[in-house]
Amino acid sequence: MKLILAVLVMVLVIDDQAQGFLGEAIGGAKDMWRAYKDLEESNWIGADKYFHARGNYEAAKRGPGGKFAAEIISEAREAFQILSSSGNSKADSEADQRANRWGRNGGDPNHYRPKNLPDKY
């Protein structure tokens, strides 16, 4: 996870005004980071899949670069969690990936929204 976070921070430092695919990818990485931080801040039981779907959805809306960034970040995160034995089961990882693909492919993230999650998110 530290490696993924380091890459995200590096991407966030790159000039925001980059054009085309790279700009979309940078923006998509920021969307993913924002969803991750909102997940942590909310500390809401059952919200994990919603934030997976939301980050991927927002990133993919930026275009091919955003969709690419979302896919790379999502795949790396799940691979790292499985390899690090951080407590995530294979079934949970597969459920996360379904939520990731749902959002990346334009599915409404609210499909995964838990009841009573504050409107802020």
C-alpha cells in the first residue's frame, strides 16, 4: 500500500495542466485518491464497495487516461492486499474488483451506497 500511495503522491505533484491522456490519468489518480481519503474519513461500515465504485466512476469520466489510471490503481491495490495477507479474502477482493469495474464502466456508484451514509460522500 505504501508503494501505491507513493506513486499517487508523485502523480499528484505533476503539473495539473498536462493535456490529453496524461492529464486524464493524473486527474483520474486524484479521483481515486479522493475516494480513498473519503473512505478513511467516513469510517463507515459497509461503504468500501461504494468508494471503490465511486473512485473508478469519477476517474473513468475523465476519458481513456482516467479509466487507465483507475484500472492500474485498482489492480495494484488488490494485488498488494492479497500478497500482503492484510486480511482481505479472495472473495472480498473479487467483490472489490466487481465494484471497481462497475464504476469504471459507467455504473452508478450509488448502487453500492450503504444506507444512511452521510450526503457529504
